[in-house]
Amino acid sequence: MTRFKMSLGILGIILMIGFFSCIAVNSRCNYFIREISYAENFALSGDIEKSTESIGQLEKQWQTFRKKASLVIHEEKLADTDGIFTDIINENDGSSVISGIVKLKHSFEMLRKAEIPDWTGIF
């Protein structure tokens, strides 16, 4: 009976860690998407310099989040987002920056959706 209780306790802890990590990743991705939208507005209004500056600040926050997120998200998904950040920061052309920002926003939306559990992912 003791082993059964211990097994249930361990299962409960694992489920709680998964649940709270899902919430944390979703809220952080929502934050990044909102901030990327602000940078996109700057780029669309023609202020490319301010847009890339904003993305540069987001990239620093991303590096901090990435260390924690690598515990629950596959490394390949995180590396793709790293590459998009680098491309945007190194670009000076307005259309390239805007397309990079759209890719970055899509990347965070995919990260967020990938962390939402559903029945097809479980079975």
C-alpha cells in the first residue's frame, strides 16, 4: 500500500509540474507576441531602427527565458526562434525586417500552441 501511495504522489507531482510549466510557457509566449506586435507597428510605420532596437531588447529577454524553456520545449524549436531573432537584428531593409517579425510572431504562436495539451497529443 505504501508503494501505491508513493506512486500516486510521484504521478501527482509530475502532472503538477507539467500543468504549471504549460501555464508559464503560454503566458511568456503571449508576452513575447504582444511585444513583437509593438515592434511590428513600429516597422509598419517606417521606424525600422526603433523596431530592430525593440527586437534586440526582446532577444535579451528571450535568452533568459530560453534557458528555462529548454527544460520543457524541444531544443530544435527554440533554435529556430534564435535564428529568426538574429536575422531581424542583422537586417536593415524594411521589408526584410517586417517579414522577419512576422516569422518571429508565428514562431511564438507555434511554441504556445505546441505546449497546450490535447487528446491527439496524449493518445
